[in-house]
Amino acid sequence: MRSTEAEHDENFLKVLDRILEINLKLKWDKCKFKVKEVGYVGYLLTAEGLKPDPEK
């Protein structure tokens, strides 16, 4: 089942609420939300999959 962006946003807000409820500490400067790709340990994670990070 494919969810819509609105459903994703609703679930995301529930996760953030839970994070605040249990006082989980995040490094907000390291958090990225609603981006097309994310770099992680020398790779880029995109909608198309995992690929090597060209900047590494």
C-alpha cells in the first residue's frame, strides 16, 4: 500500500510528538527532513536507491 505525502506527514508528526514525550535527545542540526537525498557513510540514499557519494 502506498501512502500519500499527507499520511506521511501525519505519521512523521506522531513520531516527533513521541520523541518529545519521552524526552529523547536529537542533534537537530544533524536532522534532515523532506529532502530528495541523504548522504550516509559515503553513499547517497535517494528514491532510486543507494549510490556512491561523488563528493567522497
